[in-house]
Amino acid sequence: MRKYLIIFLTITAAHTVVGQDNISPAKLYTGLTFIKNGTVHVGNGEVLQNTSIEIRNGKIEKIGQDLPIPSGEVRVYDATGKQVYPGLILANTNIGLREIANQVKGSDDYNELGDLNPNVQSIVAYNADSKIINTLRSNGILFANVVPQGSLIAGSSSVVQFDAWNWEDAVYKEDNGIHFYMPSLLARPRRFRFGGASNSDPLKEGLEKIETVKSFFAQAKAYNAATVKPTTTNLKFEAVKGLFNKTERLFIHCDIVKEMLIAIDFAKQFDMDVTIVGGSECWQMADLLRQNNISVILQEQHSLPTSDDDDVDQPYKTPAALQNAGVLFALTDENGETTGRNLMFNAGTAAAYGLTKEQALQAITLNAAKILGIADKSGSIEVGKDANIIVSEGDILDMRTSIVTKAFIQGRDIDLNDKHKELFEKYKARYGLK
Amino acid sequence: MRKLKTLWLFFVCSGISFTALSQETNPVNGVADYRTHSYAFTNASIVKDAQTTLQNATLIIKEGKIVAVGNQINIPADAIVIDCKGKTIYPSFIDINSDYGIPTPERQPRTAFSFFGPSQLTSNTKGAYGWNQAIKPEVNAADLFVVDEAKAKSLRDIGFGAVLTSQKDGIARGTGALVSLSNNKENLDIIKEKAAATYSFSKGSSTQSYPSSVMGVIALLRQTFLDAQWYKNLPPGQNGQPGEGTNLSLEAWNNNLALPQIFEANDKWGDLRADRIGDEFGIQFIIKAGGNEYERMADMIATKANFILPLNFPQAMDVEDPNDARFVSLADLKNWEMAPTNLAAFEKAKINFCITSSDLRDSKEFWTNLRKAMDYGLSETKALEALTKAPATLLNVYNQIGSIEAGKIANFFITDGNVFSDKTRILQNWVQGEKYDVKENGFMNTSGIYSLVINEPVGAKTYTLEIKSNNTATLTGKDTLNAKFRTDGKLVSLSFSSLEKMHRKNVSPTDSSQAAKDDKGRVAMQGANRGRGASDGPATRLSGINNGNLMQGTGEDMAGNQVTWVATFVKAIDVGTDSVKKKNAPAIGKLTYPNEAYGFEEMPKPETILIKNATVWTNEKEGIVANTDVLVKDGKIAAIGKNLSAQGARVIDGTGKNLTPGIVDEHSHIATSSINEGGQSVTSEVRIGDNLNPDDINIYRQLSGGVTTSHILHGSANTIGGQTQLIKLRWGADDNDLKFKGADPFIKFALGENVKRTTSIINNRFPNTRMGVEQVQVDAFTRARDYEKALKGPNGKFVRRDLELDALVEIMNHKRFITCHSYKASEILETMKVAEQFGFTLNTFTHVLEGYKVADKLKAHGANASTFSDWWAYKMEVQDAIPTNATIMHNVGLNVAINSDDAEMARRLNQEAAKSVKYGGMSEIEAFKMVTINPAKMLHVDNRIGSIKVGKDADLVLWSDNPLSIYAKAEKTIVDGTIYYDMERDMQMRQQIKKERNRIIQKMLDEKKSGASVMGAMPSFKVMNVCEEHVHNHGLLVLDTEDNDGQ
């Protein structure tokens, strides 16, 4: 056992001195992995003290206190005094589609032309070699829902795992849903109306656009329900088939109450599974969302309140409003300057403002997995699920202690090095710093 | 010749002494028809001015002038006598903020500097004018003035007789002309060709890129004042010196200075800004206000200015739908409720003011709103004065206009009562001695009781006709009568049928006399809206003319017989006294500072505060000390120790809590009206401090995150940006009181992608590369060096004072310090090299995300570094940014700060500091210093703030937890010993906000119910000024500067 441990440590050390392009996906490993004696945060609200986890063939085989270290080829990781969590999930991101913001157009692949693009798939453009990915992994984020942007229906998202050579390798759940960006239904004073005619009415235009989407779904539903296949294939209609048989869900990106009420209307009218993405105003209608079985991916708790009059901490405590109403929700982090790396701190803020730490954790693990359609194999540390596990020196939700020292994706022990750590080492060496 | 003689004879014969013959250059096509327009208005109430009213008085006018006014006046023989019994004559109003008759060039939207579009760096104005398209002192309204009868009528109808009109376009708008609202040839309308010079903060139609910000406008005004002085003082022969030549704009500028100076500031803070510019150059502007001044009356008094106040009170919104009402801020709700108090507030503050109608959406709102202002406390006297004497006096024309006095221009209007009563109508408005009807023939008041005799074939029938107004009358007779009456004062029509027809279907027309028995025989019909006599059965229809006390005419009776009729005046109707009912001022909410959510009804004051038994992060050599007391007195830290006590102190239990110095944000963009002056690559003349906005809610929000001091930087649009402003977050204070007094002045520089305008599709503003950036720096400092030498040279007094170069000279003399936006190692080294070449040090590199690559060089240069914790990948130049940048720079020995550059993140700077613990393994004490004492040091205020030490400013935060923890919340934030944020008080305020919102919303609903016109609920959008680094948004109601169209 010790032999294997030594081998593994050597490999990790070697990575610290080479360039980022040499940070590779984990090597195939057929043996067992044993995470010993950690504080295990299951992801479903439970915390298991002094608990060990046995991993076989990438799956969690055993969880328990006083588990013996199995015999045979086994890597043992001593997590005594450490915090063990499920791999974190970034529920809505354009990672892999957008490398450099601010109009470095060549690095952008997230926004296609056209209003009705359900047939567009984010996954085929996903760059598994994005330099951003490793900076998320090293913070414990191991999965992402890669989402296309656009006007109205932008396409389908897919869940990727962050230990991959290419996108085919990365796919964890392909086409889990279709993304609809609802036009804003917020009235705008004339001086702030740009892009439209000066006498345009954004509200009216927004409602008209929503009607075109409804009309599209109505026709698509009929098309897909037809027993005889139409002679002319409509790729757009075919692309939304999963919405009607509920193998996919409709992600509706919207924020204000009226928009969210329309989102509920979509769910009712077409009998679809609907998730609201954004939802900054959802605290006003949390119970309605629960009653209508609408889940929410809440974006960026680290944002300003909508109105000057709002409680100054409103965004911070919105997750608690959803939790209290029993809404299934996940937190995400789309901050463009930090590219999602602060996901766990958004959850930490939610924990400071009304959630328990385990509820906050669940919002970036198991809840996200449920909404994204991967809860059967990820999102929590439970027997039978993929071994998507991270180990932190302390509370992962608090920057004082959030230091990830180990991460496994499907049992693979992944390299936690990244470009930033490499540059850190490089310049520490330059200045002779420790 | 014969014509002239005739005229002359006419004058001689008229018996009035005339010294001059009336002549004009315009040839007459036909026979001359000169008239003196000599009138005598008798038996009138004459309001000579706001103080003096004459009863039963006479007014004589002739040739457009007032000849005499008084009680014992002989009526000249040539005068047409107009009996004004029951009428009141007022001096016509004067509006000195008009653009009547002046074409206004279309405002160009989005011509402000944009990161995306091309720049227009020079003026499009052709000719020997100044360099900036928005400075147009050479424009004279008199040159552009053309009578616009439709507009004139709309103004006359509400009582105006003359206006100061100017072209409302640009920052310096040239001269305004005082013109009458007559329909004469323009030549005769101009009362004073150049009556005032006018200014504003708006560029108007200028398409030139500079200035693109409020502070840029202020800087441009300031510089133009200096330029004009310089131009004027050039010695003879220097006028044509190389460089300037003849500058018609500056010439006009100088000439205009002798005139009254009017500044259209349009907002409470704008008013103060305008006044301060005036103060710098010895000019007292007359300030055109915005309507929200009531919020800051003490500041208004301090300006000592005369004001022009608008009446465009906000319209009520339709707040029926709570989801729409949600986005209307309390600030907007409160302003709707309180704006009508603005004029009364000025009166109460004893500030002289005029009233303008110019901002009204519809001139018809003038009287509604003026009366509303009076309901809220504006007195009649003051209102009248503000519309007559005050404007005339400000323009130095009170000897000509503004009251009814002999010798003045005959501008007056006639009403049927007290003009401030809502029943009163203006009947005629006389402008320059000529009559303009307001109510057509409204002057012909027919009201009274008449005896009506109708000569029907069967014989005469007599009725009593009580005429209440020109379209309301009651007819009483033997018959039951349903009357419809209408007159224009001259022609009369009257029809009536039996009221009984409405009740008894089967009564034949001839039975109408029987039906009369069943009724009292009195019916009043209100004009056209009800008097459908014909539908009620056969009607008698009369038509005739009013000959004064007699009306007569013809008609047809119910049976169709032709009749004649005569109505003879019997007596007047007893109309109640027509005074304005003094209503009790409507109840309104409390003014707060600022007047919005979380504002204080009373500003919090410094207290003696004893914080007991806290864990104190001193940032001094003592480090973190447990179980310690801190005493705050007179705004300072008075004592630190164990078991302290103090008489009368507010004691706060700090057990289990952490007390730290207030957070200092080295890089912030809150609390301003504009942040980027991107119109040029060098704008060292602009000053953030010129355009602070104390109403920014982010001040309060950041207090809730423990921030007490913020360095407000110019944006990063250009290589040499504007002068910065250090502020303390004294929520509720005015703009000047936000300033951190006595701090060293700083300036913002910027490098890299933003200044070379990488995001612009077509950049035409130099520089386009980092190579060019270096040359902009070298060139600027070279010019500044030459300038300084010239200033000190023998001809120094003729050197043009250049505010842009002054700031750079200050830098070279170590009197002003630089905070330089930077990313790449290359540009950091380059800029330090330029600085060294010119003998100064770059004080701070901000962002400095590749600082870790050149930390040793930064240290050798002596620069400080202020950086982000973990931002990267949002643009090309930050691809190598790392979250351990701060740690490396710190470990190399630099003074390092973590800044926000972001209104949201500023609320969590403690957490941002903690990220260096996570990523770089920095100690907690050192990490926390990066948001307190370290930025204080780099801002040269570490003698005042940044640590907990006796004698320093009491800027403190009491945290619920270790301040580096994500779970820590600021419970109290203290600035200068004053508790500006208190978590408990915050909870109460939240409740108050909800209550106050609901109260005003209910009131608005009532307004809608009462039938008032309401506008759709308009979300209270905000423009957030950002440095242009942001890829995330700040919420649904926040637009970044790029979405805004400039001003």
C-alpha cells in the first residue's frame, strides 16, 4: 500500500515544474482507492464523522466508520482531520466555450445567431483544454453544465466532467436540457432604450417574442406526437423532443416575477420540466415555484440588490427563501471576472445568511445534480455513485479554510495543479521565496 | 410726404406730447395705417406688483407703453375706454428660461465617448471659433429669433408676456434675448437683445467626443474661463500670436461676462456644482434648478444664488400592479410626493427665485402645478413676484417690465378674478399694448339675470334667464324648461324644451304648459354635455346677439313658428367672494438624508462610544489583542485598554466580536455622477471631486460591509485620466462633506487595452498600441515641463494657464500622486521608466495583475500595488493574472492592497483579503492589512486611518466573527466616531421603508382613482459608473455607463 502512495505522490510533485499544457487527465487506474477517516459531507445534508470511503472501478463501494483498508492494489489517502465533500458542480456556465472575454472574438463559441436554435449543442464546441478548467478543479469544482447563450432558444446544454482529453471524453450527460432566454419584461425609460426604434415598447416586444416561442413549442409538440414521421424533417422540432417526453428539461433564463410566472405557464401548457435560471427575484414567489414544481438555478449571490429599497443583503438571503419554501434549487457562479471559481463562496454567503452549511453545500452538489439530471451517479457521496470526491483542509465554504488537497473524478485521482499555481511556483523561485 | 404730414398733424391734434415721430424702415404696400393703440382700462382691480393692488383704478396705455395707472386718472380723449368692472389686471409674467422662437439643434444621442465607436476629436463648427463644439458663447439668440405664434399663444394663454429666450444647446450657449410674446415683426419684439448669458452641463448637439462626462464639462468650463482671461490679457500685438490667432468664441465669452449669467443646472447637486464654478471665477450664476432642491435647502441657501424654479412635478405612476410598482424606488415615490413643496421650501428659506414654465410637458399644466405649489405653501405674493419682478430684476430690466407702472412696457393680462384661484380665467393678455384674447371674447361677460321675452305668434311669453357663464344658464318660466345656452360673448344661442318630456312620454308638445304645473320650473343645464334639448322633445331654438345689457334675435318655437326675442339685463348674479381658499398643506412624509431608502431623518452624530471586551485587530505592533476595550470620543480613538470606562458613553458589548479599523477601498467608482472622461487621451484637468453623488445607495451598502474610506478613481478610458477623490462613507452628508479633508491629491493613469481602445471597432484616438501609450506619457510630461519653465520665465504672466498641465506639474513636483491602472509587466516597467525620466515616482499601480512578474522592479521604484484577489481571464491582458499576485508582491516587500473596483465586491473586501490566506498562505493579520492600513499608507493617510491607535480617526467596524471569515458580518460601522451603519437600526429601517413605500403607493392609487392622469410605472433605473472592467452585471435596474447616452 505504501508503495502506491509513494508512486502517486511522486507523480504529483513532478507536475509542479512543467507547463500547464502538460497538466494531463489522470492515468487509467484499476486498483482500489481508500479515503481514510475524514469528515464526510454527504451532499444530502448529512455529515459523517471519522468516516472512510472505499472506491472501486470509479464507484463508491463502501462508506463507513472503521472500514478496514482493503487488500490488493489500493491507494490510501489519509483524510484525518480533513473535510470530504462531493465534487462541486457549476450548474450554468460557458466554460470551454469562452476563453477570454471582452470581445476576443476568436475565443468565443457561446452565442450563435438566430432566435430559435434548439438544435445547437454546446457540447460539440466544448474545449476540454481550456486553461480555466484547471483553476476550477483546484477549487473543488469537478463538473459543469456547459450552456449556450443567445436570444430566445439558444440550444442544448450538456454536463461535462473536468478530467478529459476532449469533449467526447468529457461528456457526463449529453443534452440534459434546452435553454430559453426570456426577453426582458421590464419597462425601460426612453433614454435607456437602445437597439430598438425610439418608440419601441420593450414590454410589448418581449411578449410578442414569447408568443413566437410558445407557437414554436406548440408546433414542435404536434410534430413529435405524430405517429407517422413527417416527410420533411424539421431539425428544430426534433431537437426539442426530449422536452415532451421529459428526458430533457427546459431551462428558462429569467429574473423578474412576471417572467417567472410565464415560465410556470410554459411548464403548465406544455407539461415540461422547467428550471428557472437566474431568478434573482424568486424570493417573492418561492412557494408558487414549489407548488408548480419549478426548480431554480440561482445565479451569483454575490450581486447587488435589485432595488435601492431592497434589504441590502437580499441576494445573500434569497437561497434561504427558496430553502424555506421547499424549492429544489442550485447555486451557480457566472461572474465573468472570476469564471466560476468562487462557486463555493457563493454557497458560503448563503450559509451566512440563513442556510445551514450542509444545505448550502447541497445547493452546489446534490441539488445541482438533480436539476442537471446526473443525481443517479453524482452529487453526493453515496454507495453506488461515481466517486466524485474532494478533500479540503477545512470548511470549503469559507475562504479562510477552503484549501482543496485532493480530488477524484469517477475515482480518478486528478492533478490539482493549474496555470496559476505554476506561475506562483515559477515566480516564487525567481524571487527565492518559500 | 403727405402721409408723414398727416401723421404729424394727427399727433399734434391728439394733444399728447410726443417727442418723436414713429418711423420704421419697412415700406408700406398701400396706405399707412399707423395706430397708437391708446386705451383706458377703467374700474379695474390693478395688481401693480406683488405688494400693491389698486381698486377701481384706471390704466392708460399708448403705443405699447403704460402711460398712467392709478385711481385719479384723466382719461385721454384718444383712448378707447374698456370697462373692467369685476376684472383684475396683472402684470404679464416673464419666463427667463425659455427657448421660444429659437430653433434647437437636435441633441445627438450617444455622442459621448464610447469604448466601441470612433471619436470625434475636433469641433465640427466652421469658422474662427473655439476648439470645442459645445462652447458656443458666440451664439446670440437675437440672431436666431423668429416669432412662433403657436408657441407664443400657448405662453400668453397662461399669462406670460415676455421671455428670455436662448438657444438651449451646448455648455456655453451664448446670449439670450428678452422678447415679448407679441405677434409683431421680430424687430418690435426684442426688448433686450443681449439680456443674459446662458450655460448648462449638457453638450447638446455637439458631436465632439470631449467632454463626455459631467466632470469633463466642469473642467471645460473652468479652462474656458481661464482661456478667456488669458486671451483678454494678451498684450497688444499678441492677439495674433502663433497658436491662437483670433478666437471669436473667447471674445464673445469675455463680452458676455458683463451680462447676467444663467446656469441651467437642473438638479440639486448640479446647482451646487454650477455655483462652485461661479465662485472660482467671481461669478454668481442665476441657477436654473431641477426641482429636487427641497432635499438640500441648507446647501441652496449657502450658494447665495438666485434660482429659476421649474414646475414640472413628477406625474403619478400607475402602481396598481404590484409587480410593476416593485421597480419604482422609494426615492422616486418620495420625490413624486415632495416635489410640489420645492417652491415653498425656497420661499421659506428666503431665497429669491423666478418661476419657469419651460420644463412642463404641456403649458396647460402651468396653472395646475402652480396652484399645487401654493397648496404646499407657496404664497400668492411670492408666486406673483417670482413671475414678474424677480425675473425682470435679475435681467436688470425692471425699469421696463415686470410691474404695472407708467413708462413700462404695456404687458399685462386681465382676469375675471384672483388669478391664483382655480375658478379664475385669464381673459386677455395684452402684450406691448396689443390685445390677445385668451378666452375668445371671454371678456364679454354675459352673466347676470335677464328678463327674456319671446314674441310667439300666440303672444309674448316671459321667462327669467340666469346666465352663470358663457355656457351655463338656468331658464325659469311658466313652462318647465330644459335649457341649453352658449355664447362666445357676442353671439348667443339658446334652446329649451320641457323637462317634463323626460318623465312623461305621452305629453304632446302643445301640452307643455300643463306639464309645467308638475315642476318647480327651474332647471340648470350644463352646456353641451347635457343640454340635448332636441332629444327631450321639441325645442324652442333662439339665436341672437349680445349688445351689452341687451340680447336680441330670432328663433323658432317648439311648433316651428318664427319668433323674435329680447333679453334685458335685470341684475347681476351675486357671486361669492373670489379669494383663493387657503387649503391646509397636504400631509407628506419626512425628508431624509438622502431622501431615499435608508436615509436618515436626522443625521447621526459623533458619540462617545466604549466598545468593551472585543478582539481588537489593531494593525499596530500589538497585533490582535483579545478582551480589549476601545474608547471613541470626539471622532477619534481616545483610549485602548482593559477595563476602560467613560462617563456618558454609549457602551457596546464586544464580547465574542472582532473590532477592526474600517476598510479602505483603494479603487472604487461609487458615489459619482460620471467616472470616465474619455474624450481625450490626456484629461488630467478633470476632477472626480467635481461630481460626487451622495445619493448613491452603494455608500450605505458598503458601510454594511465595513467600508469607511473609498478612493474614487477616474475610469480607465485614457492614458492620463482625471484627478481622484478620497471620500469617507458619511451616508447622508452632502457632496463636500463626503470628501476626506486634508488628504494628498491623486490622479488616475491607465495603460493597456482600455486606453488603446481595444474593444473599439475603429479606433481613431491616439494611442492604438502600448508604444503609443508611452509616447502620450512622454509628450504630456514634456509639455508640462516646458510649461512650468515658461510660467516661471520672464513672460510668465502671459502664459496660458493650462489645468491639464498644472496637474502634471504637480506630479513632477511631488504634490500630486498617481494611481495607475495596469496589467502587463511590459507597461508597468515602461511607465516607471517614464516617471523616472521626469523625476517622480509612480505612487500606486492598481490592478497590476502581472505585478508579480516585476515585483522587484516595483519595489526598487518605490511603488505600491493595489490588486484584485482572484480576477482573471476577462480580457487578453489578464490571461496571466494569478490569485497569488498579492502574496508574491507582499513577500517581495511591496506595500500591497486588495481593492474592489466594484460596488458589490466592495461589500466583501474582507473576504477578498482572505483569499490570500487561501491561495498564498498569507497570515491573517497581513491579509487583513491589505484592506486597511496598507491602502491607507498608499493613500498617505495612514496617520489618520487604517489602524486602531489612540489619536487616529475613529473609523471602526465591529464584526460578528473573524473578519476574514465569510460568516463575518459588520454589525456596526463607525466613521469619525459616528455610527453610520448599525445592523439593528438597519432592521428597523427595512420596516420603515416598506411602510413608507406602501403609504405613498396608496396615495398614488388615490390620485389615479381621482381621475388624474398617470404614467406607466417606470422602473427606477440607475446608471452605474464603472471603470470598464466588468463582465458581470449589477442587477436588473443598473445600466453601466455604456448604456447611458452621456448626460
